[in-house]
Amino acid sequence: MHRFDYSFLDNGLLPAVLLNVTADIYSLRTLSWSRKDQFQEIFTELAEIAKVQSVKSSNAIEGIVTTDERIHEIVKGNSTPLNHSEQEIAGYRDALAEVHTRYAVMDFKQGDILRLHGIMMNLVGYTSAGKYKEFDNDIIEEDKYGRRSVRFHPTSAADTPIEMEQLVLAYQEARDNPNINQLLLIPCVILDFLCIHPFRDGNGRMSRLISLLLLYRNGFDAGKYISFEEQINLRKGNYYESLKQSSIGWHENQSDYSAFIMEFLTTLYACYKELDKRFAVVGSKKVTKQNRVEATVLNSLTPVSKADIIKILPDVSATTIEAVLGKMVRLGRIRKIGSGRSIRYVRSDR
């Protein structure tokens, strides 16, 4: 049976790169806090966009997809799920809403974990919703030729309840240790959760919900405004490779968490950096969407396209962006490079 022990996070021998990225995240978090006080309306708009992206991406990682139009309708609650995939998507919507609205009164404990799984799986009608697995399960991977193999043997069904209990207790002990950085602890707990693989279905999605829960409870809320799940999906290859590396030797208590910690922190850092990009100009509380589009182009070190700006400022409509770019070109503040779909914009003095 695996022994859950996070005391290694208190020995001061962690790689410097982990400590450096942690420091960068803390710095960006402080900056986002100050901006939230000034620009609550922008943060509210970003939160609505991030919900849609999170529901879409977390399910897409597991191969559960539908059209973007249907995703929006389901997330907004404007439509009843039409099939099994949409029931899965709506379930994640409900579980994500639970984390967003009740994280302060939830915790990493078995009751809350089981309840969250029950919410997520409720609409698909599985009898296993909100219950640990009753049969052993393996994690299967498929190569480029379609050949399947067992990548990892998770904890047996018989041992799952006791290992989940030990995981929760180990987390609580480490959480209360003032010498252990929570940003380093959280990915270790998530890795162990995934290695236990406690549910018949939905373990990956649950790991992302629990990640958000623990991050929010520790004051790292970038995932509310920039989809944490979307960033994982964008780096899916790196994510699975780090999970594979860090799970080697897990049953023998010889695994090295470093690869997964680094990937987790890199994903969170990407969220904060993306959030930072949304605020290219923050000089006053009167900042407008036009100001932000202008600043995005003028402050960019490289030419940017309309599509680039839409990605950086998802709460600003394409029509507004086009109008601002057109005005800036007419005034001579920026110039076009290229033609057609390859058009980019750059400051006129560059």
C-alpha cells in the first residue's frame, strides 16, 4: 500500500526552478488582486467566458465533445442536454458551479469529494455516482498505431477507501505545516489522487475540479477568470507525460513528484500570464475596451493579428476590435503588415 508522506516538501532540497516559478506566481497573484479591486466589471466578464471554456476543455480532454453553440447553451442553462455526451458536459457545469460558489465551505475530505463526484455524474444516471469504484480499473494508453497497453495499475477497489482516507489525512497534516508551500503541496495531492483513481469514471475531471478547489481555498483564483482546464488541454501532451513520469514507482513509494509539480505550476503560471495580458493598460478605473485594444497592439513587441487580440481580450467583441484597429490605422498610430487572413498590426514607429 502506498505511503502518503509530504514531508519532503519541508526539507529545503527542492529544485530551484520550482521555487522560482512559485515566486513568479505569487507576484502575478498580487498584481491580479490589485486589479480586481479596480476592474470588477472586467473580471466578471472574464469569469463568464472562463466557465464556458472550462466546461468545454475539461470534457474535451476526455473525448467528450459537442459544438461550441451547444456548449454555450448548456453552460448558460438555456437548453436541456440532448444526449449522453451533453449530460456529461452539463454535469461538469454543475460541479464547477459548486466549486466556484462554495469552495470556502468545502474542503479536501472524503464527504465533499464524493458529493462533488455525485453532482458531476448525476445527470448521466450512473449508479456509481458519488461512490468509490467497486471493481479494479487500469489506465490504458494508445500509441499512434492504435495499439493499447496498460500505462498504470491504480489502487485496487478494495484498498481505495483506506487509501483515500490516508491521502486526506496526509494532506491535512501537510497543509497545517507552515514550512510547506501550498503551491507545491497541491500538485502532489492531485498526482496521488490520480494514482488511486478512486472512481469508476470521471477521475480526470474530478482531479481538475479538486485542483481548482484547493487553489481557490489557498487564494489562487486565476482559474475563475482564465480557464485552468483550457490551459491543461493546450498542454495535454506535456501534462500526460509529466503524469507518466511522476507515477513511476508510485506503488513502491519511490515516485518523483517533480515533473508533475512543474507541469502543474507551469499551467497555473500560464493562467496568471494570460490574465495579465487582459490588462495591457490599467492607469485608471475609466479604462475602456477601446483602451485595452489600443494598448494590446501598442505594447506588443511583435505584430499581432485580429485573432491574437480576440484571444487576449475574449470579453471584447470582434466588431469592437475591428473598429478600433481601423481607427488606429487611419490615425497613423499603427500600420498593417501582410494581406487577407495574414494581416498583422504593428506600431507605426517600428
